[in-house]
Amino acid sequence: MTSIDQWDRRSGALSSAVPVRRSSLPRRAPAPIADIHQHLWTDEFLSALARRTALPRLRREGRLWRLEARGEPSCIIDPTDHDRSRRAHLALVDGVERVIIAPSCPIGIEALPVRDAVPLLDAYHAGVSALGAPFAAWAAAGLADPDPSTLAAHLKAGFVGLCIPAGALSAPEDIARIAPLLEVLDAGSAPLLIHPGPSPWSPVPELPRSVPAWWTPLTTYVAQMQRAWFVVNHVVRPDFPTLRVCLAMLGGLAPLHQDRLRSRGGEAFSPDQVTFVESSSYGPEIVAAVADVVGGDAIVFGSDRPVVNAAPVSLVSAVSARANVARLIDGEAHQ
């Protein structure tokens, strides 16, 4: 297995001084370099959101759309950013061979009552299923009344795993609500992606009009991801020790709070080969700092395109990109 313990702090790439050990396993074709976190709103999904009168919803503004969602600043959605051909070309330019689409958890679809969530979830799954290569997708799940059988069907249909909002892991007691979904993932050896998004079981506070557009991503999202990190490592792990879990945006930088955790009597994180973080919105120096805690084997690339753009080669080497994503998505150690 490739040793990926040291990161070059200037470039973010794997240090050339790190030894690469070849195992005695049969040689395999390299796993594709993947971006595990992009968003692409297909025509099916855009239409489903546009038919809604209650939040979340879309409203036409010329050729553009305006998104309105509870707890989020109103923003413009440009269909050009979600054009399949354009996005496939951008992946080719970036050298990314596998683009994994995630649901947009912050807008709160998962928290809607079943009758409201199902049309949107169906539109999301139908749209991304038809994208074809280089695209794959994470499944989404309604959390008002989680349905394990629906998730199992999505996994059988080729979805790589499940993406849920971090708010669904806000507290230890939340795990009992989503445990049936985690059991499906565990039984099918499929991973879980935790993405910023509100709790399905608590009211989402209205966003004050005076705050800037960056306010929620820099405050609410960070806090959500930090809570989820600690819930995963201190509550989920005892029951699901082999479930592969990836937290977006480096887990809100929660791994960097190791010293503070120890000072308050907590047990610090130890790398376990099944807990990953993805790099969206952070540069190589921060990625390297987190890698010092979680291990280079736990870092995977995610761009959050079209919300954020980042070139994968600036963050991870080809070797680490292939090996780490192969273990997260496929549960395999590629050489």
C-alpha cells in the first residue's frame, strides 16, 4: 500500500521523499482521479424546484434562476454552470476522470415532509442517473421518515453511497434516527458523505437580512461540520467501526482541535483507514495541517464546483488521489 503520511506544505503534493511500497497483490488498473464533491442541477431538478411555491424554490430572472431557501441567502443559479457538456469539459481540463455529484444539502430538501421531499429527490436521482461518464453520484435520502429500502435500491442502481446533511449528526441522539440508513451502507460496503446542511429535526432559523453572502458558509456550515466530526468519531464508530465516512470541507477543521479536545478530557482522533475528509474550499497549507492529524491517506479531493473551483493537482498528487479515493468509494487499496 502506498505510504502517504507526509505532505509538501508549499505545494500540497506528496513529498518525493516518501517511500512508495509495492505490495505482492496483483497489479490493477489505476483508479481514476476523482472529484468526489460537485453539484450539477439537471433540468429535471430545476423544473421540480421551480414548481414549488414554498421554500426551497426557484424563481425565473430572465435566463437565470433565483434560489430561495430557509436559512440561506437568496442567490442566483446560472444554468450554464450546470450544463453537462461544459462540466465534462472542465473535468477533462482538470485531469479529473471521475466526477461524483452530490445533492445540495443546504437547501433543506432532506428535511421536508415526505410528500414534499419525494418529488425533489426523485428529480435529483433521475437527472444525475442520466448524466453518463465521467459522472457518478451520491444518493440522497429524505430524513423525515428514512426509508432504507429506497437507499438500497439506489445503491443497486449504481449510486456510489449516501450523502446526508451534517445537521443530521448534530447530537448523539440523532444517530438512532439515521441508523437504518447507516446499516444499509455498512451491509453494502458503501460510503457516507457528510455535507453542510441543516438538521432535519430542528427548525431552521431565518437568516438576518443584514449579513453578507459568506456568513452562513463561514459560520453555520463550519459549526455543522465540526459537530458531525465529533459525533462520527465518538458516537457512530462504536456501532459502525468499518463504515467508510467522508466529511466535506475538512470536517470544518475539527481535526485541528486535538489539543483542545485532550485538554477537556476527550480522546483524540487516531487514523483508522475508514474516516476521510475532503478538501473543498481550502488550500494546500490548511490541507497539509489537517493531514498531519488524520494522515495523508485520509485526504480526498472535492472541489464543490460550481460553488467553489479548485484544481486537484494543486492539492494532491496523482498517487494519493487515486489510492485515497479508491479506498473511500470502492473500499479498495489501489497501487
